[in-house]
Amino acid sequence: MKIIILGAGQVGGSLALSLASESNDITLVDQNANLLHEIQDRVDLQTVQGHASHPSVLERAGANDASMIVALTNSDETNIVACQVAYTLFHTPTKIARVRASDYLNYQDLFVQEAMPVDLLISPELLVSKYVKNLIDHPGALQVLNFADGKVQLVAARVSRDSRFTGKTLADLAREYAAYDFSIVAIYRKREAVAFTDETRVETGDELFFVTAAQQANKVTSALQGVDKPNRRILIAGGGNIGLQLAQILEQNYRVKLIERDPDRARYLSEILDKTIVLRGDAADEDILLEENIENVDIFCALTNDDEANILSAMLAKRLGARKTMSLINRPSYVELVESGMIDIAISPQQVTIGALLAHIRRGDIVAVHSLRKGAAEAIEAVAHGDKKTSKVVGRRIEEIKLPKGTHIGAIVREGTMMISHPDILIQADDHVIMFLSEKDRIHEVERLFQVSATFI
């Protein structure tokens, strides 16, 4: 697929690296020549230096025959205009724009072909806010990802020393916890994926990924981790777009406090937030954290634009007694370093955003994608089409489907009803199949499985 990516920043650069490694024809556009050279040194792609919305720049990037334009610059207006130019001059089939301003997001009727021809709006800040909210709603979880319109969830959690899962085989768990209705789709041990069978034993420290119905997720996580206490008190460091949106999402159901350093921004936040207590100050100031009884805080979320400030404030909050800490980390190289220390969860905006983009880039009918393990793994929701003659999955039991290495089916959603994966389930047309791929490089094999062929028998 020929894709033009506008903007070589954190999100655009990460997306370009991910897609170029999958043999797509990628052209990356940015005004910063140094950024383009750095990325071009790492992967085989084309680069064009110039302003992303200028017609001549898009023409040099190959917009005449591009399948898709993904506008991810830091300017909403540049992204929108680039999509307009691509539609008007080059008739580009698919146009995706990063838009952060809530004024645009609140008036989505603007984004239609006869007005502003953007096929998909992406707001990284809103995606990250919802991602963090999911984690807060699920105590003990390291990741919580939604599928099938929120009916099904993929949850990652670490096996604690006092877990009821420790020392048991997967067959034991399936038998003893049958009423919990969940399926383990991946096991990571010392950061490496484990090839597992029914006789594989769960060990303390293992990171398990399991699929279950949304209403069962906390029950399974509690058994796995020994976590029963729900989150109540949330302290947010940073009142930027992400901190503000998270506070708005949480304040009706949680006791939320927000610390903002800038006095004008703090005043603005206090005016538009309803129940959230807004404090002016530095979240890395020990005195402020102690005054706000940090030892009673269930979740401390460091969400400023500064990675180092987020890391330091989260580490300080943890040392002073916060039950769990989360830190927003833009630099991928920091993520693994952070999670091996005092910070419980590192949140990568790039990985959260890339998942939303990949759902519109993948071939076949892929309706949801989540990028995992720093982009090395993926969880996807694919729709089965055709019949036994035209499809490699429809009309076949799960045990008959030739899944690529490292791929596990976790659940099937049929007419709104979830079924946990079982070897005897027969896949039907229009089933939504939720899978975990521990090797993202196998994605094309999965895509081919779900593509309908007129000649396949």
C-alpha cells in the first residue's frame, strides 16, 4: 500500500517505522531535514522536505497515486488543509488527520466530503485519556484494551506472589475458573514470549494477557493478582490537554485532584472542571505531595509534556506512599527503563495512537488494532466473510484454522454475544474474531486468512 505520512514527530515517525517494516511503500514528509534523515537511516522509506499542506510538496511525495494520506503534524489546520488538498487535487481515497482542538472535535459534522474531506479524525490526547481511564477502572491491570464496541477486553496483568494462579497449569486454570469465562492468549516471562500449552505452569512475575467479557475483567484480574481494593482517589500531575480530558472523564466517579504549575492554566482549569480540585504548584515538590496526603492516593498520574518531570514526580509519589503510579513517556527508550523501577505503568502515546491508525490501514476487514510490547506484538479484531469455498476461516473449527506461529484466538463475538475460544467452535460469516499476535511480523499472514477469495476452495 502506498501511504504518505505528514509529520515526522513522535507519532508520525513511529508510524512510519512500523509500516515501512511491513513492506509498505511509505513516504514521510516534514520540514525538519534532520528528523527525516534520522528515520531514513533506520528503515527503507522515501522522504520529502517541505510544508505538509502545500500542493507541490504533496505532488513530490507521490499523492497522485497514493492510497492514503495520514496527516500527523502538530498543527490541526495544516492537517485539515492537507486532507482538503489531497481530496481536491489528487483524489486520494483515504484521508486521516490528527486533530487536537476540542472545538473541531465537538463539531464533527464539518468533516464530510462536501466541507472538510477528512475520513478519520485522530485525537492522541483523547485516546490516551480513555486508555488511562480504562487502567484506573481496572485495579491491578497493566493494560486494558477494548474490542467489539467495549463488550470484550484484553487485559494484561502480572502474577503476584500471592496469586491464586501461581504454580498452576493452564489446564488447571481452565478447569478451576471455568465460571470466569476467560482465555489466556499470551504469557511473557522475563520480557520474552512463552510458547505455551495446556501443561504450561504459571510462575510469579509472569505477565499474562487474557481475553474476557468486559464485566468479568476485574474478577479475573483480582484472582490473578490478589487485588480487591477499587481505586477511589486520583491525583493528576499536569493540566494539559490529556490531564484536562482525563479529569473530565473521571470526576463524576472518582475523587480527583489536579496539580498544574502554570497559574493562568490552573485558573482556566478550575473554571471548566466541575468536581476536580485544581492545585497550583509543582508535582515534583515533596511538600505539596505531603500536604495533599499522597500516602492515601490510589493512583498518581504524571501527564505533563516533559518525560523527565513525569518520571521524577511519579518516583517521588511512589516513595511517599502512592499505591500505584503511572507516567506518560514519549521517548520509547525510556519505557522499559521506567517500568523496571519504581513506576508501575509507563504510557506511550505513540503506541496508543498507532493502534487506532492501524485499524484503518490493515488489509482485510480489521475493525480494531492495538499495538503492544513496544510495537512487537498486536491484538486485532477481524471480521470473517464469505463461505467455506471463498474463506480460509468460515465454516472451519478453530482447531482446523492454520494460524501463524505465535497467534492465538481469544474470543469470538457473534451477533453481539461473546464466546471464549474453544477448539470446536465453528467460525461463521460475520463473526468478529479477536486474536493476539506475539509476532507482529506475521500480520500479513493473518490478513490473508481473513481476505475473501473468489477462487479459494
